[in-house]
Amino acid sequence: MNTRYFIELAYKGTKYFGWQIQPNSVSVQAELTKCISILLAEEISITGAGRTDTGVHARFFIAHFDSKQHDLDQQENLIFKCNRFLSPDISIYKIYKVKHDAHARFDAISRTYEYHISRIKNPFLTEYSHYVYGKIDVKKMNEAADILFEYEDFTSFSKLHTDTKTNLCKIIYAKWEERDDSLLVFKIRANRFLRNMVRAITGTLLDVGLGKLSIQDFRNIIEAKNRCEAGSSMPAKALYLTDIEYCETTYC
């Protein structure tokens, strides 16, 4: 019987077409599969905790794979070899055994994202945040964000024509945080996210903060269940997957 492993990794999504393998495109999944397969000298299939969109970053990501080898977590140089093989924008931190039926995607009970907005034009943040000029009412945006807890159907913030069976999500945390004079961060945690959901919510909340929408408008947008009613989707470069939570029973 093969042994199942979780890989804990991070990646900068700038040059990738997201996590998932795409035809004629560079993806993180493809790069990681190639790396592990070559180093272990066996055909490996890797499953990720989800699929991040093109250009989105992951400070924390989990994937799983099965191997004929039962001691990979004891091979001290394996992670070092993987990181030497991989490009600089993908980094593996841990490889460890989990239960034989543990699943990186389906066993995840929550995921956390952050969207970074720069309040000043900073050339050192250009690649990793979105610059917004003007006065932003953070208090008003947080009042609107609190409304998210009252709903579960987020069709208004979902990418159109996806293969998702349901648009129901349970949001656990949603708040704008001012981390310093120049950085504004929207942090959101839910049991699952729809495609483009975080960037659409962020863009719509920002419209509230800029005075383009009222708090009641934000509520009406959710209830409309119509993507055309919501604000524009924010650029991918400023979005980060920062955490994925699992039940303790997932681990060995």
C-alpha cells in the first residue's frame, strides 16, 4: 500500500496560470508534479487544496500525493533537493505523512485570504499590492463586511459560467486591517470560496469605502445574486492565500 503525504509549500503566482494544470500554460501543480516525480523516480499525481487564479500568490498551501516510499518524511535532504530543483518562486517547507484517505482539498475546513492595498505609490510594493488613491472609509467598509456573515449565497461575487455545483459558502471572518500608514489589508476566512469571490468582494467593499456605494447598496448586491450588480474584480497580484485549516483527524 502506498503512503500518503502532505506537502506544505508557498509560491509567488506572478508567472503562473494558477495552481491547476492548464493546457499549454505554466502552472504550479505541473512544476511540482514534475519535480517530485523526477526526484522520487516514480510517477506522482499531486492534488492541491484548491485552485488559485492566475497571478494569485500562496503564502501557505497544502497538496497531497501518494508514494511507494514509506520514509520520505525521514529523508533529511529531500526538501533541500526539491527546492534546488524548483524555480525560486516555489518553495517547499514540509513533507509529512497523513492518513491514507486524507485529502488536501476535501478535508480542509477553512481557507484564509488577504488582499493588500497600498495607500501610497511605493515602487517596492508594485508587484504585490494594489495602489488606490484617495480617502478610504475603513470603518464603513468594515460595517459592510459584517453583512457578509448574514448570508451564505454569494452568487453575486462568483465568476460566471463555472462548473461549481453550489454558490453557498460560510464566511467565518471578514475585516479590513490598517497594518501601517501605507498598507490596508482585507482578511477573509470561509469554509470555501467561489472562483473570483475574494477579489469581487474586495472590489465591491472598496466601492463602499470610496463612497460609490452605500452599506444598503452592498446588502442589495448580495441579495440580487447577480454578478453584474457587484463591483469590479480586483487585480490578482495583490491577493494571497495565507492559511488552510484541517481537522486533527486528518493527520497520523
